[in-house]
Amino acid sequence: MILYALYFALSCFGIAQLFCVYRIIVGPGVGDRILALDTMSINFIALIGLFGVTFNTSMYFEIMLLFAMVGFISTVAYAKFLLRGDVIE
Amino acid sequence: MELILEIVITAFLVIGGLFGLIGSFGLVKLPDQMTRLHAPTKAATLGVGGVLLASVLWFGFFGEHASWHELLIVIFLFLTAPITGLMIAKTNIHLTWRAEDLPDPGPDMHWATYGDSAEQSLMDMDQDSDRPKRENHF
């Protein structure tokens, strides 16, 4: 039962990644693209966690934590660059 | 006991996956740049939270050993999602609207992002010449 739920959640987040890719390619503004990239990194964290459950290893925890931090900092850096024209002043 | 646990973990996985899918579908479907900000910052974060909670339960009862590591990521995501939402909303405001087009916030109030004490954007300084021009350090 858990295995089928895992497959369901994996396919859900895979389709969600495709939606994000669509918004990155089509998106009319820069803010849309930044938001889609942020959502992609968040969805990817869930995908890595589901892979960890599927293969029964806790090795993926560090990758998830690094992805969360890098995704957050890169999103803030993009927005800051658009707001101020500079990331670190 | 085992069946109840399996049902709980399955429910968390299915609900989390559905919320993640809905959050990203809102990114495609919603019409406006600002309304599009709602879906991923709320629904997708909740979906990731559900999936990671299921992962915590699964490792605790069926995996090698119990680990509370995933809860750390859930807390980090729940803390950082409003900040990214705020930064992207601020970027959208400064890129697409000017201060005169925004709705009136009420008497004796002003939009904080356009106030004198707030950070001044480079793009606004190009439009209003009365403000002091900041030196660029590109």
C-alpha cells in the first residue's frame, strides 16, 4: 500500500516539476521565473525525500538540507538583485 | 497496529502529493503575477511538509532507525517560504507598478516599500529625479 502511495506522490511531484518548467519557459515576467525556480527547488526536496523512502536509506538527508538552503539563498539573491541592482552592498 | 500505521503514512503521502501538484498547477493556471504567488508559497510548502512527515513516520517504524532530521527541513521550509514570498512580491511591485497606481492604504499611512525609511530601489530612482541618486558599485 505504501509503495503505491509512494509511486503516486512521485508522479505528482514529477508533473509539478513539468508545470514549473512550463512557467519558466513561458512566464511573462522575471518574478514568475524566480517563483517557478523556487517552487522547483521545493518540489525537488520532496522528490529526494521520496527517493530516500523508496530505497530505504537516510543518506539523502544532507542533500535535502543543502538543497533547501541553496534554494532559499538563491531565490533571495535573485530578488535582491532585481530590487537593488546588487546582491551584496 | 501495522495496518493503522500504513494507512496513516499512505494518507500523508497522498495528501502531500496532491497538495504539491495543486500548488504547482496554480502556478500555471492563475491569471495574474501576484495571484500566482499564492499557490506555490502555501500549497507546495504544505505538500512538502506532508511528504517529509510521512518520511519521518516511515523511518521511525519501518526503516533502519528513527530520525527526526526531516522535521528540521520542514521547519526550515516553513520559516523561509514567507520570506521568499515577500521578496518576490516586492520585486513584482517595483517592476510592474508605480507608487501612484497602488491602492490607497488609508489616512496617515503609506506603502512601506515606497517610504523614505525603506530601501530605495534603483529602478525608482531613475523615474524620480528629486530623490538622491545612489552611487553604483557594479
